[in-house]
Amino acid sequence: MNGLKVTALGRLSKQLKTLRAVPARPCSLAACSRKNARKAALHPLWQSPLTIPGGTRQSPINIQWRDSVYDPFLKPLKISYDPTTCLHIWNNGYSFLVEFDDSADRSTIVGGPLENQYRLKQFHFHWGAINDWGSEHTVDSKFYPAELHLVHWNAVEYPSFEEAVMEGNGLAVIGVFLKLGARHEGLQTLVDALPAVRHKDAVIEFDDFDPSCLIPSCPDYWTYAGSLTTPPLTESVTWIIKKKPIEVDENQLEAFRTLLFTSDGEEERRMVDNFRPLQPLMNRTVRSSFRPLLSP
């Protein structure tokens, strides 16, 4: 019996040595640390578990490349922006909005998954404190440092943006990922204007800007039925997420991070990590305009 115990203890000792010899998994720990850091740094607007009663199509989501469904009936998206409709830049306290004159069909999108023509209302960005995160949507759980949203509304069926926000087919948002790379000349015009809207509620005129320069030339996209990612979180958005990101350089991303959540005279809080956490896909299907055979 004692011999058996010794043998068993010997085996256990070897197993423990083997376990100790297995290298640590710093990637998993780092990923966990990054997740906790992202959550801790979020603006109060996104820290609480924002939900709406009975919500079934909340955004943003993680897009699984191989699980998206190719839809051969998805049309090319046609974008037609008039640079003279650009009005001003506004720091609204959680991002900066570039707003447009949407009183007529001058800056519009049509096609893609949309049944009507939609007018451009504004565009804005979401970004992180560092380059490891910042985008609202992810692709195969990968974050990008920032994400651009171009917000449009269905002026065919609704008389105003405010009414369109409340309806299931009221809004269409083009999402574009930003990745670190070469300087983006089109974006630089906007970056140069940011110091003037450093504080919350600051507004400056900003005219003759064509945001189509911020949209990648690759026509491929994913689309799904979702919601706004800021209150009131209404489930009114047809999301069109471009497959290819655009490149921006480190200085351009840092310019975003010089903005403030706070008004002039208040204790300064840097405008970073201004994104909503991922939401469950539930029973939705993400469609693609391209065959999702291979992930990038």
C-alpha cells in the first residue's frame, strides 16, 4: 500500500512539474487587462449597462467574418456629397460632429441595402486612449483605433431627422474603420480645425468639405439592422460597415485625443474611449456584399 502511495505521489510530482513547465499565456492576460482598462476609462455615457426595454437590435456588434452571409442582391452603395452643404464642427461633449445642411437632397446616399434615398446629417468619430482599441464595431473580435460614422436619414418617408430617429428604417449609418498607417491628407483638413473646438460646446464654421474622401474606394461592406450607439439608442439604423479601413497616422489620432469632454473653465478630462461596449447579436444576420470566403 505504501509503495502504491509513493508511486502515486511520484506521478503527481511529475504532473505538477509539467504544469509548472507550461509557459504562461500573457496574451490572454493582456487581453483581459485591455478589456478592463477599456471599461474603466469609458465616458459615463457608456459606463452603465445602457439598454432599452425589449431591445433586440442594439449596436455595436462584433462582426464574424465567416458567419456573415453573402447576399447577391445587395446593390453597390452610391454616395453623392456636395461639399458646400458642410456647415460647422461642434464638440458635443462626447465626440466632435461635422454637421451638414440637410434641408434638400444635396448630400445623399442610395442603393446598397437601402430602399430609399437618405440625406447626410452629420459625421463623427469614436476613438480610444491608445491604439489597441477605439472602434465601436469589431471584426472577428479585432478592435481598430477609431471608427467613423456618417449619419443619414430617410427624407423620403419622414419629414425631419428627429422623426426618422424613432423609426425602424429612419437612419442609415456608414461605418469606416481607421487603422494606423500613412497620413490621410483628406482628414488633415479636419484635424487642423480641431484646436478651435477643444472644449465641450465649442462650435466653428467649417465649410466646403467633401466627406467622401474619408470613405475607402473598395465597394465591399457588411450590413445589419441595428441601433444608435448613444442615447436614445433607438433601433432605427441600417448599418453599412465598410470592409476596408482607411489609414491615418499617429499624429492625426493624437489630435483627436487632445479634445476635451469638459467645458472651458472646468477640470479638464481628455476626450478618449468615447465608444459604446459591444452588444449581443441575438437573432440577427449580418449580410455581406462580397463572398466571405477568407478573413483578412
